[in-house]
Amino acid sequence: MKTFLLALLIAPGLALAADPPKKDAKKDAKAAVAAPDPAVVAEGAKLFQDRTCWSCHGKDAKTPIMPAYPKLAGQNAEYAERQMLDIKSGARANANAAAMKGVMGLVNDAEIKTISIYLSTLQ
Ligand code: HEC
């Protein structure tokens, strides 16, 4: 009986020790996704500067000029692309989206995709 109780106490500890740290698992999952083409990333960085994106979102894409404006660095590319297309079309519209919508006239859909890929590579 004593041994059984001891095993009950130790087993969960062993199970925890056997689990790989969650952070590494996440890293591995990210590494499994194909790395974006460096040329596309460079083009996205250029567009982010040229099309004035930085003026509201910050040069590093994570120091927005207003607390109500979003940080973009590290965002999932597909998500960022979808949001920009929705703001451009008006499907996403709120008090802040108006500021962003004006700028969406400066980028075509392909450029939006390119910038999104660039943003996803930032830390
Ligand atoms: C005049 C200021 C301004 C400029 C310039 C600007 N944005 Fe924005 N952006 C905003 C605001 C404000 C929002 C949030 C809109 C909302 O709340 O719906 C936003 C939202 C976004 C989002 C969605 C973020 C999310 O988490 O959903 C992305 C992506 C984005 N901007 C990228 C860009 C890019 C790329 C450019 C340059 C082509 C740019 N922005 C230029 C103000 C700006």
C-alpha cells in the first residue's frame, strides 16, 4: 500500500519531467513552416517605409504613436493580410479604422501580402 501511494505521488512528477518544455515545442512548430523568401521580406520592409506605415505603427512596427493603434511586429502574415484587405474594403470599420483606410489606397493587394510577410518575420 505504501509503495502504491508513493508511486501515485511520483508518477505525475515523472510525467511532467517527460513533457518537453512548451516554448521549444512552439519554436519547432514555427521552424516547420517554410521560412519566407528573404527577397520578399526585404521588399516588404521597403514598402513599410515608403508607404508611410511606420508613421503610425512605429519604425519597428511595435511602437504605435497612439495606444489605440496596433503593434504589428510578429503578427501572423495571413491574419495581417486579411485585416488590411478588410479595412481597405470597409468590411472592418471602427473609429480607428478610418485612419488606416486612407493609407490602404497606397498599396495594392500584392503589396499588402508582401508587407504582411515582412511583418510576420519581426520579433
Ligand atoms: C494614419 C495612421 C496609420 C498609417 C499611416 C497606417 N496605419 Fe495601419 N492601422 C492604423 C490604425 C489606427 C489601425 C487600427 C484600425 C482598427 O482599429 O480597426 C491600423 C491597423 C493595421 C493593421 C491591422 C492590425 C491588427 O492587429 O488587426 C495592419 C496589419 C496595419 N495597420 C498595417 C499597416 C500598413 C502595412 C501600413 C502602411 C501601408 C499602415 N498600416 C499604415 C493606423 C495607420
